[in-house]
Amino acid sequence: MSTGVGPNGIGGWLQFLIVSLVFIGPLVAIARTNGGIYSVEATDPSFIGMAQWKTFKTACWWTTFIDVGMSIYIGIVLMRGQTMIDVRKAQVMLWIRLGIGIASTLLLLIFIFGRAEITPEVIGSFIVAAVSTAIWSVYLSRSKRVKATYSEKQPKVSSDNESIPVSKMLTSVAIIAVFFGFGLFQISIGAMGISHEWGRVWAAAAIFFAISSRFTLPLTIGSFFYALHTWDWHWVFATLFALPGIVFAVPSLLNVLITGMMSPFRR
């Protein structure tokens, strides 16, 4: 890290920006997309059976996932970066992310509904996103902490031994936070899927088994059916959404089965 004048290291508003990009922002984006779709369908149920609406929902989710991926990437660049080159890269990516978000929204409306109906809410969301991007871009350019934390030139490895463990630790924390957040989101979706398909009692039982025995396969199945039936996703996309749960649930199931089979031989 640089030894410039001013607060040094990832903290203050810089830390808030990174946490927002890696953790808070992605969770809010996913919740906002899910809430918006649910609100429209609750207000006018006739949308549920429309083929265009199903396509629009799928496109919205993929757009959200792309935005989330870019957000996490920018946060990691700032976490692991050591020079102002990394800061400038993050600034450029912030504006690219804004442009992709605006363009994708307009293209979705045009290609799926035949027109880009610009409502005051849409304009307001564009303005908020642009102002937010501009504020953070100026902050990264003017902040004393940023200038003190990131050097103008690439530091030598031998003179930066202390920053390497910190960057690795922050990266690990970010990865854990993302997986933890997605896990909580998938658990809630799985519980809603089970409740919708088989009732609240089975949903409560699935949550109980997931907590008590770390057996998450029922919740994974519930998330698949929720994406398939409620979000009207294609079964391939629903499987991809549930795949992380399957990856962790299957080894857990095998461990339970093997432990049960081996227990008589341990007596």
C-alpha cells in the first residue's frame, strides 16, 4: 500500500463501497427483481399466463445476475488492487455497468413488448443509478484514503508483504459473504417452493432438517420447483439455479447414508 498522507487502508467510505458492491448490492438487486415481479403478478394475475411476460421474467433475472456479477467483480478489484490503475479500472467498470443496465432495460422493453415505455419510475431509477455512479467515481478520484491506499506505481512484492494477507483475507470474507447470502436466498426460495407445492408443514420440516442435520436436498428441490412454476423459468435455467444446492446436498446425503451403513461395524 502507498504511504501517502491521509487515512490508509480499506476502511471508511471505501470499505462501505466494497461491502455494497460485493454483498449488500447483489442481495438488494435480487430482492428488488423478485419483489417487482411478484408485485406485478399480484396486481394483475393475467400477466402470469402471457408468453411475453414469461420471457420478460427470465430476461430480467439474467440481466440481474449479470449486474450482480459485475458488481462483485468491481468490489474484488478494489479489494485486491494495490495501484491507482486498479481504481481507474473499477471506475470504468462502474460506468460500463451503468450503461449495460440502462441499455438492457430499454432493449428488454423494446424486443419483448415492442416499445420502450419510459415511465417516471424508470426515469427515476436511471437518474438514481447515474448519480450514484458519478458520486462513487468522484470519490475514487478525490478521496485522500483512496490516494493513500493505492500507489501510483506497482509496488514491489518484497515491500508489500503486509498487504498480501489482508487482501487475501478480504477476498475470502467476500467470497464467504456472497455464498452465505446466496445460500440464505436459496433457502427462502426453497421453503416457498415447498410451501407452494406441498404445504407449509413440509416447508417447516425441510427447514428443520436443513438446520438440524444439514440435509438441504428438500430445499434444493423446492427452489427448483419455485423457479419452474412461480418464475416460469425453463427447466434448464431452474436446474442451474438449484445446482449449487445440489452440489452441497448430494455429498451430505451420501455422508448420512455411509455413516448409517458403517455404524453397525463400529460396535
